[in-house]
Amino acid sequence: MRARASALRIALFGTPSRFSLFALRELAADRPVAALVLSQPQQRGLRASLASIAGVRRMSPVEAAAREHRFPVIFSTPSNQSTIAEQLRAVRPDLICVATFPRLIPPEIIAMAPLGAINVHPSLLPRHRGPLPLFWTYHADDRASGVTVHHLDGSFDSGDIILQEAFPLPRAYPVAKLDGDVAHRGASLLRAAVEALAGGRAARTAQDERAATYAPRIRPGTPMVRFEEWDVERIWHFLAGLSSQYREPLIDDAGRSAQYQAVVGFERGPAGTAGTVESVANGWRINCCGGVVLLAKAS
């Protein structure tokens, strides 16, 4: 099927995230978006209950952008999936685009779009399939990051690749900055993939299943650093890069929780038993293979 990219009716599936927001903005530069299907996170606790009773709901930036452009917004929850197809059928999408979404898109929704469905994912697929690709990019000590646009199939992040873009990942690069980088690059790549699909030029490169890795969620407080195996520089890169989002659970030599505020740096040289933590002035010293990582204490 060939069509003008600007004439395509696109339904975008997303979340209240920067990644989805940038995808919406990039697609809206060429056309009205036929519908934004927005996954709503389940809210818990007293504050959420009081807000519900009062009828107060905070609008996310991606929803606000859709409202500003007067794009229809369809809210998706785990309990209303049967109604999403009915609402989408009314807008008759030519193409389904996904830019972070926590559930598989049902086959009946994909079937209603003549051009099918595509997904933009913030990793170099088949590496780091799943909901937490940036975390596992650091954990795997990857020297490059990237984004991939691929056709949807029946599994998460496993369909044929249309476009892919890689770029170097500097050591200890803040994950918040990487999140912005992949959001910008992913949105541009998604727009390019839509143009390729409209022109009948979209590639279909099968993913190598032998190279696939997975990026599952982790429970808070789960130890992730392999102190007996990783070099000190790798540990510093992992802890420093993720410090705004993740804290490795540490116990000092007195058996107390070693909570830290920032990762100061690392030093090569003799060190004690790998993984042991010593209290020093205003911080902590983690003994690692080949040296020590220095942390600032939490205030």
C-alpha cells in the first residue's frame, strides 16, 4: 500500500512519558493524529483515593499536547481493553504506532490498520527487549545505545526491524540525559519509518534471536552489582550513570545501611575485599576489583 505520509491516519499508543510525548510531537508535525491511546498507571494510596473522590486528575504533558492539538484521547487500563478496539474502529486508523506501552497490542487492533503496527523501542534490538532497556544498557556495560523501529508481532519487541540508529554511550553518562537522547532520536526515527511505510520502502530485517537479551523490571532494593566480577571502572560507570534513578543497597563494615547521595568517582589501586564498604569522611569507600569507588553520604 502506498499513500502520502501526511494523509495517513495514525493511532499512537503511549504512556505519560517523555518518550511518548516526543513521538506525538514528531508525528503531529506532518498530520493530525487520529487518536492517542494513553495507558494510565494504576494509582495507589491515600492521596490517589482523595484525588479520585474530589474528581481531581493531573494531566500529563503528552495528554496536554494531544488536547492542545484537539486529537482524540482514549484512556487504556488493564480492565477496559475490550472497549479500545471499538473506539479505534470509529477513527479508522491506517497505521498503529507504539512509543512505550505496557501491554501487547491485540491482533484485532493491528488487523484494523491496513499498514499494520510499528513500535519504537529505546535500545538496539534484539538487545534489551522489555520495559527497562536503559537500566540494562548500563548493567550490561554496553558502549553504545540506540533506538529501533520495528514491525509488531505477537511478542514484546521481537518483530522485523525497519530502522535502527546507534550512538556512543559515554562512561557514567547520566541516565536522565540518555532518556532525553533516545526520546528525541526515537521520535525522529519513528517519523522516518512512517514515511518509508507510506512510500512502500519499509525494510523487514529479521531480528537475530541468538543475540536477544531481556530488560525486565527489578524490585527496589535488589542488589545488582557483581563486585567479585566487575572492574572498578565498570562499577563506577553503572552506579554514577544510574544515580538519579537507582541506588545499590550497601552495608558498611559495621553492618549499617550505607545510603549514598552521589557517586564521586573511582580510584585504581590496592583495595580490600570486593564489595565491602568502609565509612570515610563525608562518604563511603567501596572496595572493588582493581580499586575503590567513592560515594558521598546521603544528608
